[in-house]
Amino acid sequence: MGFTDKRTWMQHWPVVLLGMLVAFIFLVALVTFEVKETEHAVVMTFGEPKAVSVDGATKAKLYEPGLHWKWPYPIDTVWRHDNRLQCYELKKGQVEQIQTADDYQIVVTTYVLWRIDGDAPELFLKRLNTTADAEEVLDKLTRHHRNIALGRHNLTELINVDADKVHIDGIADEILTSLQADAKSNYGIEVTHLGFKHLGFPEKVSGKVIARMKAERNRKSAEYRAEGKRDAEKIRAKADLEVREVLAKAEGEAKRIRAEGDKSAAEHYAVFRKNPELAAFLRKLDALRLTLSAKTTLVIDTNTPPYDLLRPGATKLGKLTLTPPAARPKAGGAK
């Protein structure tokens, strides 16, 4: 190498070094690839996934997140797919009418949550490959299992004034169970959830549904009124029984008291019959107690009963002398 060539090299070495660096980076990019946390990655060698043996079974190798080596294209290619749950709302079945077991037409908007089965990515690669393919298959499978399941149930299990008779969640789980088995075994799709976003009716069916709901509400109202009447009758019957028991008890007690009073009165009457004068005297005393008080002033003839007891000697009954009443008229009182 001459002096001129050496001088030229010294002048352009930064450019040469930069070119070598770019070439190295390009070479590294050809033989490496990066896997993100949010994706599945499978290396395809001449269109076939690289496989690993797991418990005696051969499966496609899923690469962990990070930097990995591969042969340059076209020997190796990297297939990637999002490993997060994806929500898909059916498109073809949005306006599809479904017939229930009791012959009503309904329109149900359905959605599913799905992802690639991490245990069998090679099945997904073989049958579908892309998200668009997966959603097309999910559309077909979901409609199929949904229509079969809804056809086994009545409309009252979807819409009812009685919340205990609504089984929407149970029907969704029934569809999900059959859909999961079909999607996983045939396409490598793991379906984790299925739900109903909207439930509607064709226009010609809406009137019948509303009429049926009104009839159901009227039936419920009649049941509640009948139940209220039955309860009211029970309460009235119980109250009447308690009243009769109380009256019977009170009447028995009254009869007992009257009997005791009659017995006591009979004893007193027996005494009065033996001494009529004493009986008359006691009645006059009672009359005086009722009519006279400490501040009573009367001007009356003492011959008038019962005031005749105020005359001298009026309190003598045969050999028995009784004390006059305590309530005596004051001086200047009765005469």
C-alpha cells in the first residue's frame, strides 16, 4: 500500500467504521428477534413451527419474552400474536332472529372474550393463523351454540317480572361450556367469557311480548290480592276467636261475682226478714248519708222519711238503741 492509499484510509476511517457497524447491526437483526410480554411468538422453519417435547408429546415451542436467535429469512420466520384477552362482539349474528322454546322470535347481541390456547398454539397456527380468521370462526361457533341453547329455553327465562325466574346468566354459562370445548379442541382458541349485550324483539313480536308481560303482572297482582285477603281473613278469624274467649272468660267471671253477690245478699236479706224494722232503719241511714254532708242546711219536716230519724227517740228499735248518723244537721238546721 502506497503512501497515498494509507493517507486516504486515514482520512475515511470513520465512514468505514460506521459502515461496518451498520452491517453488523443488520446482520444481528437478521439472526435475532425480540418477544414482548404481551405476545406469543413461534419460530417457523420453512413454514413449520419449531417443536419441543413436553411429557412425551411434541408441541410448538413458545418463546419467552426477551431476545432470541434464529436463522435469517427465508429459513426462519417469526409468527407473533397478542396473548392478552380480546373482546369480540359478533357481527353476523347481530340482527339474526332466534326462536325460543315457546315460539317467540328474539334478537340477541353476543360478545366473547378469547385468546390463543397457550398449550396448543400449533393448532391455532394450522387452522387459523390470524385474528381475523379467529373472529370469523368465533362468529360461526358462537351463533351455532347460542341458537341451540336459546332454543331449549322459554322467553320467560330471559324476561320476567319475577327476578327469580330469570336465568340469563345460567343460559350464558350453558352456551359458554359447549363453545369452549368446540373452540379449544378444533381451533386452539380459549374462550373465557360469553355474555349478552342486548336483547330485543322484532317489531311484530314486541306487541305480543308486552301483552304477555301485562298479563303476567295482572296475574301477579291477583295472586297478591288473594294472598292479602287470605291473610286478612286469618287475622279476623283469630281476632274473633280471641274476642269470644275474652268475652266467655269475662262472662264466667261476671257470673261468679253475681253468684257471690247474690249469696251475700241472700244472707243479708235473711237477717232483714227476721227484723224488718232494722232493715228500714238501715235504708234510712243510707239515704241520710247520701243527702247530708258537713255543710248541708235543710229546712224540712222531721216527719218526712228518712229525716224522721232526727226526731228524739227515733233510733230506738225495741230493746236495741242505735247511734244516729254521723252527719248531723247544724244548729238552726232541720226542724
